[in-house]
Amino acid sequence: MENSYEALSLILDSITEHIVVIDDDGVIQYTNKSWSEFGNSNACAISGDWHGVNYIEECDKASVMGDDFGAKAKQGILSVINKTVPVFYFEYPCHSIDQKRWFMMRVTALKMAGSAYFVISHQNITERKLAEEEVRKLARLDGLTDIPNRRTFDEFLHHEWRRCLRLNKLVCLAIVDLDYFKLLNDRYGHQVGDECLIQIGELLKEFACRPGDICARYGGEEFALIWSDTPLEQAERLSNELLVKIMALAIPNQESPIEDYLTASVGLAACVPKKGSSERELISLADSMLYRAKANGRNQVEC
């Protein structure tokens, strides 16, 4: 068995990693069963026998088609061939229509019968990447309300501010404060208060549906909404609609001096970012409008 080519091929064909061996010109000398099956089932341009195909040229073709992986893969393969690095590793996405997939590409040198060859393997790391995605997602969400947290809000506003600066677009920010929420907590208990915050979080998701929108827990009983490229009049209309829907939840707050149910106040501000300005200015404007809404009796929008 030690010198059996057939036994070696059977062993390599039993491995789930996709394995290909190329020479120092990039020409494929061997592929295992997993490599061929993956190519056939994923509509690769080459089907059947890969022997004699130049792998580096295939990377070039992928790069020309706009696949960033092709250029990085070629650079990594050449770095091993030219002995710049002993081993090359590269993680890349390879999503299909039906599922997300990631692979780890590894390139190592192989000396055999006095000739130089290079082994390229592609290991499926989808399970790990999905777990990492979930961890990142959880880190960006508020643990109670399941909407973006303050850190995510700050990052989003920063990027939207820069984008709208480039495009000369309007950014609207609404800061929502639940009226007399402490009285609700004191009367009904913190568990009821938490359930209330969860309901508000679910409601806010209805008001952030576009890529340029976000709802977030701003802190405590405060929430925030960003509407990019939205006229102030439309943002004001959305804010008033939000207040109506919060009241429609009919969450009891009998200690509130306004109503027997939960209400909210909204400070709304909008501006077109200018060079040298900061998103902190928009936050300050919205904060001042929220203060005015509270000073004028709460349960209203000031913009």
C-alpha cells in the first residue's frame, strides 16, 4: 500500500476538503473527488477533467469578472511559488443562491521526484463563520429589545453622516423618550418595565425599513431613529405616527400626570452635513428639541 498510487488516490478522494495540485506554472496535475464534485455542482465553467487547466489563469479570469477572490488567490499562489512565503492562507465567501458558504484556501509547496508542485486545498468553514456572524450580530444588538444598541447607532450615524456629506443629502434624527417611565417601573415593577421596552423595540422596527434607516436603543428609556435622505416634513409625520402607535399599545402608566397609559416625547432634527461639521451637532439639535417637547407638556413632537 505504501507505493500504491491507487490507494493514495482513494485516501485523497475520501477527504472532504477540495484538493488540487499544480506545477510551478500553475497547470493542474491532480484534483481529488471533492474538488471535481464541487465544480460540477456549482456550475463552474470547467466540468469533468481539470487536468491541464492553468489554475492561475482561471484566477485571472475570475478577477476580470470582478471577483476579488481571484486576484488575492493568484497573489497568494505566486507568493508560495516564488518562495516569498512558505504557506498562504486565505478565507473567502462562496455563497450560492440558497445558502451562505465560506472556505479557507491553503497553498503549500510539495517536492516530488525532484520537481516542484503546490498543493491547494479549500476547506469549508461555513459553520464557524456563521457562528462568528451570530456573535457579531449579538454584540451589535441591545440584549433586551433586540434592536441595535448605542454603539451600533453611533457607528451607523457616523457613516451615514459621511455618506450624506458626499451626496449633499439630508439626515433626520429623532430621539424618543418614554414619558414618566420611572413611574411605570415604580408602580408595576421592573419586569413589566422590561416588557414595555421590548414592545417599543418591536414597534420601532416598523419605522426603520430602508438601508439608510436605523432604530436603536439610545439609553435607558430613550430610543433613536435615523432617516437618511428624508424631508423633515415626512420625518415629522413618521414621528407623530409613532406616538399614536405607542399610545395604541395601551401600556398602563396610571401614575403618569399626562395619561393613564404610556406616552412618549420626540425631539426631531434634520440637516445637510457640511464640510467641517460633525454628527454631534445633529444629536445636540435633536436633544434640544426633546427638551422642548418635555417642557411643552410631553406626548408630542418638536422639530
